[in-house]
Amino acid sequence: MSLDDLLAAMKAAAESTRLRLLALLAKGELTVSELTQIMGQSQPRISRHLKLMCEAGLLDRYPEGAWVFYRLAAQGGGADLVRHLLAVLPDQDETIRLDQQRLETVRAARETQAQEYFAANAARWDEIRSLQADDRLVEAELLRAVQGRTFEAMVDMGTGTGRMLEVMAPHTRQAIGVDLSRDMLAVARANLQRLGLTHCMVRQGDMTQLPLPAASADLVTVHQVLHYAADPARVIAEAARVLKPGGLLLLVDFAPHTLESLRDQHAHRRLGFDDGEIHAWLRQAGLTPLESLPIPGQTLTVILWRAQRAGE
């Protein structure tokens, strides 16, 4: 960060409303409308402050359909400056305390909305879950696969409720879940918020075209979503694209089965996968397959496939 950049960033932060915005966004990402509701200022005014801080490198901006989410900058000189500013902000300031109280109201409303959606759709997940291996067994094997490692950046493709972000949170310094469904992203945000996992975030996007640069993650998870894909090989290729050299891919899905009801009633495009085709797709994507692990359930067997990108 040059001296001019530092001065610009300091000027961008040196205003009471902007400091209040930084204090709020330290608790997690928020939309303009949520920030307007909390701070009691007009949307154009809040938007101008946010735009200025984004241009100065203090905030990151993520469009999602008609919405835009704002979050503290994840890296760069602006991110360093924000960390210093937050460390000296007066927590007991009456205005900041009131903002935080209003934030809790907004977050509670977000969680209620998300849980209402999940409750309305939970039956279809529960039906499938009853047929397969216990989630706890699968998650235990995933954790065993990363035992003793800490990853700088994780990507969860087709994140759904964000469960993989929760499971892997202790093993990663930053984690991003990507999903096309805004309803599922709302559930994931509420779950991450409730657990205080501020280093985890979610973004809207297609898992065949992740909104992420190449070689940006050292851990990628694809948990129970490959069977929905029209082109599974393309999903694996996209996972390989965002993996750093030496990065690890963890892929969980069904072994081959004959339950046509999952295709008819639950929109499964594929009725499971065998080692041969998964390994072929992994090699085609430039990854080295590691040992796979079948985990039997009541009717369906789940398989954990592991693969690694060659190091430099």
C-alpha cells in the first residue's frame, strides 16, 4: 500500500457514519437495506459511504441478484487498516451500542425467515437422510481426511445450508460457500451468523462457473451435490481450476443405486457414481485420485473421494 493509498483509505474511514458502518460490518456481511434499517439514514446516503469505502479498499462488495452484500475487505492494506481501526473503536459509545442492538434485531429477522424456508423444505432432505449413512459418520471421515491441517482458503461448492463450512471452520482461516439458490444462501447465512463464524461467507454462483479466481483455494469440498449436476465432469474440472498446487479436493456423493424416486421426486440427475468414472474425471481435470472410502447406510452407500492437485 503506497502512502497515497494509505492516506486515501484513512480519509475514507475518517467520518462517523463510516466508522459506524465498519463496526457493523465487523459482525458479518450486510445489505444496503439492512444497513439503512439499522442506521436510520437514507439508502442513497448509505450507498455513497459504502461506495467510497469500497473504492478505498476498506470493504468488499458482492452482488447477488438484485441485492448487494458488503463485507470488510478480506486482504490488502485496506483490510489491515480496518483491523487497526476496529481495535480502537470505543465499544461503549452509545451510538455504536445502539447500532449493535438494532443489528441483532435485523439478524434475528434474517434467521427467522431462513428457518421458515428450511422448515417448509426439510422433509425432502430428511427423507433422503434416512436412507443413507449417518451424517455424523460422514462428517467424522471428512474431519479425519484433514486431520492436523489448517487451510488458508476453503471453497464449498453447492454449499446449501453451509454445513460443510461449519464442519471445516476450525481447519480453515477463510471459507467461501457458493450456491445458486438465494433461499439456501439465506439459510446458510443465518446458520453461520448464529455460530459466530465470521471467517466463513457465502456467495451466489453456479458451481460450474465459480465467481473465484484460479488457484485460490487449498481445500475444495463438493458434498452431496454432484448428483444434481447436468455435467458432473465439468463440476470436477471447476473444482480443480480453483485448487492451488498441492490443494485437496473432498467429494462426497452416492454410490450407484436404483432408487428412481430420487430422480422423479428429488430432481437427482444421476443415481450415484462409481470409482471408475469419478477417478477418470479427476485425472482428466489434472488431479491425482487418493483412496476412496465407502460409508454404507440403510439403503444408500455414500462414498468419500479424495484427490490432490500436484504441487509446484
